[in-house]
Amino acid sequence: MSSSRFSGLNILLLVVTVLSLMFGVYGFVAGGIDNSNQKANRVEIGELGPEFEGEGSAGESPLAAESKDSDGTPRKTHTSNAGGKETTSNKTQPNDTTVGPALPEVEAKSQPTDKGDATIQGSVIGPDGTPVSNAVVSAVRSDLDVEPPKYQDGDIDRYRDEVTSFLQKTARETRSTSTDESGKFSFSGLDPLLAYDISARADPAGTGEQERVAAGDNVVLLLSPESLLRGRVETADGKPVKKFSVKAWRQNRQWEATSRNFEDEEGKFSMPGRNGTMQVEVSATGFTQGDPKQVEVGPDAEEVVIVLDQAAILSGVVTDKDGNPLGEVQVRIGGAQQDRNGWNQPQNNSARTHTDSKGRYRFDTLPPKEEETKVTAELGEMSDTQSVVLHKGENKLDFSMDIGAVIKLRLSDPDGKPVEPDNVWFQQKGGRNWPRPDRLPAKEPGLAEYAGLPPGEYTMTVTSAGYPVIKQDIEVTAGGNDYKLSFTKGAMLTGKIASSSGSKVSNVSVRLRKDGEQGWGGWGGGSYAQIQEDGSYKLGPAEPGQWNIEVYTTGGGWTKVYEDIVSLAEGDNTHNITVDAGASVIVKLLDEEGNPLSWGNVQLQSDQGGKNYNGRSDGEGLATISFVEVGSYRLVANARGKAAPSQFVSLRAGDNNFTLRLQAPNACRITYVYPDSQASKAGFEVGDIITEYNGTTVTSWRQLGQLIRKTKADQDVTVSIDHRGSMLTIDIKGGTVGIEGADAVR
């Protein structure tokens, strides 16, 4: 089983993740040479600390509360040495201390955009079964559409701004409150149509959470206990390591690891940890630990001692064959990657870094080895691999690389002014490979340089916003290759796509194609568009001249339903299209009270091995699916933690209208069966409804996942399913089943 749902709890955890990433990125920018191989710069997902808690219902800032450790003492969140003097700031930051430039201060009051007259009430219970008072409880709606920013192109200022905006929005959308003396809490002013993710934390009782709690419900949050993980980091000769990073996770659950940075004269650290067995990994510049250490965490646990060995430090310079230093070269521990051509380049977790503008690189934390270690320098598609024995302390290894072809593109607009490209692609002539040379730092306006392309014949595609795409066949040789390209004024094409029956058209895309052009060439060049809600489309800018215009369905596979030839002149052009939409399905999604449900999923599933179709409801609860083949289908839908019983429908040409009332699920439906899985071998099929797993009644897709995770791979399990109206019991083994699913109602 797997799930790609981006929940509100994920968003809370991602606040910590994004800021952890920002520490690593900003530290690299401020530090000069890239030390990205250090484990301290890894991005870890940890629990949301009290620094994000506040009385949202009272209108106070969720970031205003003082951050404290589990023992009740204020947590140092930023420590630095200024002129030899230690200074401490209590500005709230996620996870822990990090030495380096401060993050942007985020001030945002809790002002959620979801409003209504609904409430969620509940209570927080500790591990001993007693109510927990003064526990901090947070609520965020489950469908909150917030994506964390991504760091790209070395633009730290833009990234800082986006992080600030992300944190402000997340803080605004988060409600927080505290439990009373009897452990009870309440959130008011909630949208009655929404579900919410609720989390609670109390030191030292622990943390608890529940997802998709419907507004108006009453919930109990059970806390899992936490204790202080206390330890000391030292070298083999007993000297303290003063600056280090600690990463801890429960055994076999590394994906929920928490990482914190420390600086202490005695090498000591303390951080919250789950009671029981945990794995602890410590990293520090110039040292290596080897395997993680297994420790016991609990109220009576002793201080753990982590001993670090001296690491192997590897540094060097990368130059071209003429001795010129090469910047932005990736240096990686390991041999050259296979199958570098194409977009599905394999990835691995080996240590890697990049050279600076002087061609220098450095690894500070590598395990010493008696045997030779392969090290690879890569620039675009070109690479050089050498071997070195990594001894403790300093090791040197320089590279002299063949960088293949260097492409210099000088780009201008129709008036001869410099233009920056949006994208440049190189496709190997006579093949399906798309090599990816690295773009070098810009030296002057309108000049784009790419290095690391193997000599040969290519089709080069260049795009820049506002101009027709440029495609040119080129033959490049080793060394410099200069091209001067000028963009031309383009043609724009607009219009509307309508159905001959007058029904609404949806799930349709339109494209422009030149004779002889295969596939979907000209990406980013305005030759492809999805139609809007009103059937309108806009294409361009395209090169003036004669084009093929084609319309494809996208709701049940890519099928061409229209084609014609248009002549485009410079400037604006119009072309309206009428198509035969076949059967159109319009589904109205309502809850039990008759309120429309937006962003619901609607599916038409064929039982005769034909196509399946998908749609999504709009703000009025309407989902429209066009270009459906006439015939019989199973109609299913789900939205906001609710589902509708499946029903069989026969579709005719023209409009077919249905209304579905969704309710709380009481089962789950299989939406996909993985090949060669337990499910496929046992005879599970798409559309089967699972009602019972190993003796427990199944009431939702999420609950089924929890039941499966509790079983072992060698355990005998029975599954009860509704297969096309017949109840069947199937015997399988525990562990992974090999299905995807959704909430369902029988």
C-alpha cells in the first residue's frame, strides 16, 4: 500500500523540514566551499516543537510562545560566538540550535481562512490513562493546500522570502489551544464541511495525533510517552567533541528521525526521544561514527556516550585539460553512474559536493578505508573516475577532465536586444536520448553557456517567454561551439471548443503540430494547452505559418477527437472548434445535509475491460466528464473523507446527469492492483470492496493501512471482500498486500 496524500499534519512537519533545509543551504552559501556531504546538512523530518504553538483562538501569534525543553528550562535556539563571547537568543526556531546567519523572523497571527459555526471537542489522555492538563493542541484543516518552497538555482534571497511566506501562511491557518484541568479542549468557528488534523503535545507525557477529524466530532488523543535522550560525544582518547549534530529515530522507523545541532564545551546534548529502543547517529566535521548506536530511552535511562573516530578528509581541484579550474562540477564518492542519457537518471545516497569558482572541493566527514575508494567528478554528461585510499586525516585527489563540447548561445529578440532563455534541450539525432549538459554561470546578458555535452549531432530546442520556440539541428565538436540565435515575433491562437450536442466539454487538450513532428516536441513553446472551464483555449506564441491543430481527450486516455489545418499570421488569430463529445457525464456531489462538495473525485469504471474515466468536482459540487464511450459503468465518488455507494449506470450519447449523496465510509474500495503482488496472485480486482481484515471490520482506507502495518509478513491473514455483489473470504499473508484504494460505502 502507498499513499500520496499531503495532509495537514504533513504540513506542520514540513515547517520543520523546510527550515532544517534552509539552515543547510544558507550555511553552504555563507561558508564558501560546499560541504554538502556532511550529515549535519541532511534534511530530517521531526516533530513540531512548542515553538509553533500559541492560542490561535484568542488571536495571539502561534510563534510567540517561549520554547522549552522537556525539563521545563528555556531552550537555546541560537548560539554564536561574537568576539569570543557566547550569546544566546530565545527567538523561536524549529528543532534546535544552529550556528550561522539567523533565519527570517516570522510574525503571523492565527487567522484561518476556513470559517463557520462548527466545533471539534475532545480530550487528551496520557500514557497512564489519566487526563493531561495544559497540553498544547493544534488543528489545521486536512485539505490545506500549502506546498513548501524548493531551493533552486542558488537564489538564497528568493528562497528566504518564500520560506517566510510559507511559514506565515501555515501559522495563519493553524489553530492552537490548551487542555483544561480535566484534559478537555475545544476548537470553535470551524467549517462544518471540512475535516481537520489534530495534534497534541505535553512534556513529558508525549505527543499524539489524529487525521481527518470531521467538524462537529468529539475526539480522544492518546499521547505516546517521551523522555530526554541524554548523551555525551567524545573522541577515542576521551576529549569532548564540542560541535556536532545528533540524529535519533525509533528502531526500523528512520523516516521519522529527528535531527538537532549542538555546541557544548563538554560535548553534552539532550533532546526529546520516544521511550524504548532508539538509534542514534552523531556527525561532526572531521569525525566519523560508523554504525548508529542502539540506546534505551526512558525515565531511568543513563547518559549515552558516543565515541567518534577521526575521519578521512578528502580535497582537491578539478580542472579542464588546459589547466583551467572548473566550477560547479559535482564530485561524488563512487563510480560513474550508468545510463546517464535520458531523464530517468538513477540516484544514490553517496556523499557528494560541488566545486567552487576556483575548482576546489572538500569532503570533511568520510570513513577511513584500507581498500581503494572510487571518486567521480561529473560535468553534464562527461565524467572522470579515480581511486584513492582514504587514510585518517587529510587526503588529496585532483582531476583533469575532458569536458566534451561547450555550447555558447547568444540570444536576441526581434530588435536585436539580449534575451535570456527559459529552457534549452538537446535531443540526440536518431535516438531517444536527451543529454543534459550543465549550464555555466552567466557572464554577460544574452549569453548562455552549457558544458559537458558529448560531441555529436543533436536537435537543439530553445524557448524564451513571449517568442516562438527555436528548433535547430546542430553538430557539435569537442571544445567551443558558438551559435547566434534571434527570436522572431510570434502568432497567438485563441478560440473555444464546444460539443455538437451543446453539452459542456471537459478533460480536453489542444495542440499545434508541424508536419513530420512526432510526439510532443516544443515543450514550453506554447504549442500545447488544456482548455478552461468555459471551453476556451490559448496557444502561442507560435511561428507564423501553416500548422496542424489537434484536440485530445485526457479523462480516459489520450484519444484524438479533432484535427484541422490552420494558417497563423503574426499577432492574434482565432479558431473555434466543434467536436462530437459522445456521452457526457455530469455528477452533482452532496453531503448528507445536501451541501455541495468541492474537490471530490468521480470515477467511471468499466467492467468490460474498456476505458476508465476520472473527473473532479468544482466549487458547486459539479464534476463533468466528456468524451465517454457509450456503455455501462460503475460510478463511484469520494470527497473530504466521505464516499458514496457505487452504482451501475448505462450511458447514452449526450448529457447524463447524476446526483450522489456522500456519507461517512464504512469500507474501502480497491482502485489499483500492483502486478505480481499478493493481491494480484490472490485474485483481488479493481472495484472490490474490502469489509474485513483479519477479523476486524474495515471502515476506511486509512484504517486498513493501519491494520496491515500491524501484521507480520509470515502471519496468516483472512480478508473479506464484496466482489461484484458476492461476499468472498481470501487467505493471504500479512504485510504488504499490493493495492491502492479509497474510502467506500457499501
